[in-house]
Amino acid sequence: MQIQFELEQAGRLHQAWTQYPDVVEAELTRFLAGATQHLQGEVADRTPAAHGVLRRSILGDYQVADGIGVGTVTSSAAHAVPVELGTRPHPVSEAGIVALQDWVETKLGLAGDEALGVAHAIAWKIRRRGSQGVFMFRDAFTANQAELQRRFGLTVERTLGRLSSELP
């Protein structure tokens, strides 16, 4: 999943970078720091949580080098992809039942045999139908693309404004 910016804006920024790389890289760094932090929060807000393990695993990072900036928002949690995309029907292990029971107890407030029964019912559904994706990354990127485009445009204008007296 990517958010790409207008070539004209990127071209103007690249032209400025060829003459004033330190200024452009500082502004790109400022933009990417804010953009990745913003998207990290947006993804986390959309992420389901019982104990918050998945939500806390969502991290934003960015790099700027040679006038090019790249930002990423990812998760290192093993269950991030299945939560994002959903799953096809698959077996649920005993450890999976225990995890589901813990989720039922935390999210639904049930306990003991009642929680275990609900955990088995959920496992049955997963075995038969799989699970639906939450699409927290996709939806966060889609919902914020226009805002990040706007912020990038402001970054280009601010950068060029800083350099206007020196650019041809």
C-alpha cells in the first residue's frame, strides 16, 4: 500500500534539492516525521484490542536520503496480517482456543466454562468460514491520503518559500 505524491510537486522539490540539499532534506524529514506519526496513530485507532499487544506493535519509521523520503507504518506482531486481511478456514490449536478464551474474557466479560464455550464457538466458525479482515492499515491509508497530499503540498511550498530568494 502506498501513498504517492504528484510528480510536479516532487519535481519542484527535487530541483530545489539539487541546489540546497540540506534545506530540502530538513523539510522532508519534518514532513515524514509528522506523516508517519499521524498514520501510526490512525492505524492504531482502527486496530482491535483486547490487551493492546497488536495496537502497541504498530510503529512508524522514515528515512530521508539524497532528496528522497520514505515512510512506513508496520507491525511486527505475528497476527497483524491475519487481523488486517482476514483468513481462510483453518484449524485452531489448543493454544488458539486458550487465546480466544482470554479474548472472550477480556472483551466480553465472560468467565470460566461460559468463556470457554464461546471460544470454542468462535474456533468452530474460524475452522468453517475463516475470519474477516479489519483492514486497519488499508482504511487508515485510504482515509488519510488526501490529508497527506495536502501536507506534502504545504511542505513543497514552505521549502520553496524558504529558498525563493535564492532559486532561479
